[in-house]
Amino acid sequence: MRLFDLDYDPFTGEKNKTDAEAIRSALTSAKKKKIMDAVGNKCEIRGCKLKAQEVHHIKLVSKGGPNVGSNLIVLCGYHHNEVHSGAITQTKLKGTVKNRSEKRKKEINKILRNRKKVGTEKSSSSTSQAFDYPSFV
Ligand SMILES: [Zn+2]
Ligand SMILES: [Zn+2]
């Protein structure tokens, strides 16, 4: 299955999946921002000091790539294009995320684990209000 692991569709030759990736991704923009912060807001490609632009799925979301630290890498705009054009291999990206410090790995996992608690955060100071008007109709 090596061939089908490529960053572009082997049948259509379509290389730029950025839009589809963004739509299908379960990562919220808030989480992306936190992950970028966790790596210092810089591209993770060795030697690159450019500003973080995107949290890229090494195995694309459209191909079933999960939102886990080992599948996510922070890239600048330039390297993000390089990755999607095939100039940078998945193997290289996997090696890069594998070499993260333990502290950084933990930080990223923590961000990914932290699921949004719907409707519980705001009501802490006004708990009674939420139950004052039960709707039975
Ligand atoms: Zn991408
Ligand atoms: Zn870069």
C-alpha cells in the first residue's frame, strides 16, 4: 500500500488537498492554534524558522488519518506546499514528529485529548438558571 500513502491521489493526480483536508478535519481552529503554540509557533521542519501556518495531517484526513500527535505536524506555508507537492516524504515527516521532545509530545497529546465540554463551562456561576424553566412541551 506504499503507493497509496502518497499525499496526492494516484488516480486523479490531484495534489492540493488543503481545502478538503480543512473541511474534513475534526481539529478545531482553536486546537490547531494551541498545537502551533505548543511547538513555539514555528515550522517543525528541521532548520526552518518560518512562522507556523498549518497543522498538517501526515496521513491525510481524507485517507483516514487520525487526529493524534504522531500524525500531526506544524508547517510553514512553504513547507506545507512542499509536502502536498510530494517534495517532502511522509517518512521524513514521521521522523520529524518522532523526534519531538517528550515534553512537546505530552503537550500536544494533552491538547488533542481536551474535548470541548458543551454547555458546561458557562453555567458554573449561574447553575440554577439552566433549570429554572424546564421545557415539557
Ligand atoms: Zn496539509
Ligand atoms: Zn518550514
